[in-house]
Amino acid sequence: MSEQKMPMIGIPRAMLYYRYGPLWERFFQVLGVSTLLSPPSSRGILEAGARLAPDESCLSLKMLMGHVETLIGRCNCIFIPRYSNYGYTELFCTRYEGIYDQARNIFRSSGQRFITCNIDAQNGFPEAKAFEQFGVELGFTAKESRRAWREASRALEQRKKAEDRSQKELAGKPGIKVLAAGHSYILSDPYLGKPILDNLDAAGVVTLRADALEPETARKACARFSPTCRWIVSEEIVGGVLLWKEKADGIILVSAFPCGPDSMTNELLIRRIRGVPILTLVLDAQSGMAGIETRIESFLDIIRFQKGAMV
Ligand code: SF4
């Protein structure tokens, strides 16, 4: 690819970035394309996103639009991939499919260019082929794009293995353990879920995460529990809860308002898991940490009481 064709690609640090970030970044890096990541989430970014996104959007989508806004005019194009499915029984939340078109529509008067990569195995574009096609659209050869994809998927696999290892180490530590379950883009977001994890940390609790598990292992566990659950990310969260619940003294389900998949899978977990206290936290654009801190404190008191550490 010639030097003048190389664009600077903006990547919003939100939603599926927290799942596929290492893959996207490595893909562009191998191709020699520079990227610009939006800044870490903040109240300002969320407020901007809430103003821009349609009212019925979930909190994660509002956060995404706030991140997109920070990139407008600062890069040649903004990358928003469409993750539709990995096959007939492996679907993504439909909101992931619409975000590219929504962003283009919301920012239509900005003159900003957007690019996407369509992952849609049902229609002949499994991930590898979709990224090959995407690389070709960017001006690279199919061979260059395939090589970048291979390296990128290795980077993602290594990250998942490292997360899995560190989770196992954490599970072996002494003390109260709480399993946090939610989408990675909620739990890892510095403004949304990270304050909850920091709060648990400050209370001296060991926090395990349902999303820090090799995806295949988690999905198999979910399939035994609920053969009809079809949302890939939800399957992995449910599978993570089932595989780690024995090690946990309590489970916190963290979800974004109004999340369709979570409203079903959280209900399923609450009804079917016995013997472990469960706390549900639903975050919305108005959530402050004060109320959440109080609920976490009471939840930890229940756990301590059950373990005999409080009388
Ligand atoms: S899974 Fe839930 S939080 Fe994530 S995009 Fe879909 S509705 Fe929003």
C-alpha cells in the first residue's frame, strides 16, 4: 500500500473495544496503519453520548457515541465494526449490528468518514474472511490482510489466556471472594464498572470476573445450563458465572440499562443459582456511585455474616 493512501484510523474506546481491542489494534499495526484511541470514559463523554444517541439506546451505546464524538475531526476515518453473528446459533446483540449506521447518521453533518468490517458468518463472512475483505477495502492485498488477521487473532488469544491464568491465581487467594459478572465494556470501563471493582478492592475483597475466561470453555458451560441461549457474549458471561460460582462467596451482576440480553440471562441466573447471595446492579446515565457503594457495603455485610465473620 502506498504511503499517501494510509489513513489514521480512530477507534472508540467503548463497547466491543473491550472485547476485541487487542485484535483490532494488532490488525492495523501489522498493516502499518496508525490508530487513535479515544480517551478513557468520563462523565463528560457519557453526557455527550446520552445527548446524541436515541433515547431508547442502552447505556453502553450512549457511551460509545460519546467516544465517537471525541474522535470527530481528529482522524481520517472512525472504525466501527458490525458484529452480527458467528453462525446460525451464535448471535451478537442486535445493537452491535446497528452502531455503524447509527454513528454515520448521528454525525452525518460532520463530514467525518466511517469504516466498518462486517462479521456475518450466516451470509458468508466469518471473522477471518470479513477482516480479509476489510483489509482489501483499505487497499492491502488479500495475502497481507490474511497475515494481519492471523497475527491479530493470536494477540487476542494470548490476552484471553493471560486473563484466564490471572483469574486462576486470584481464585487461589485467601479471603472473601466476589464474582463480578457483566459485559467487559461495562466492568472494565473506567467510568461505569471500574469504580465498582475499585470499591470491592478497597473493601479487601478478591474480585473474580465472569468474563475473564477462555470463550469456548465458557460457552460450553452455558450450553449445558441453557441450550437455547443464543447471544455469544451472554453465553460467555453465564458460562463464566457457572464455572466460577463455587469459588465465590457472592455474585454481583452488573448490567447497563436497558439491556435486553442481560434482563433475560440475569433473571435465569437469579432463579437457578442456589446457595450464593446475588446482588444486581443496573447502571444508567444518572447512576451515581453513592447509592451503589451503600448497596455493595450491605451485600458484603451479608457475606461476612454468612461466613461467621460478623455477629
Ligand atoms: S448487550 Fe446489552 S448493553 Fe450490550 S449493546 Fe446489547 S443491549 Fe446494550
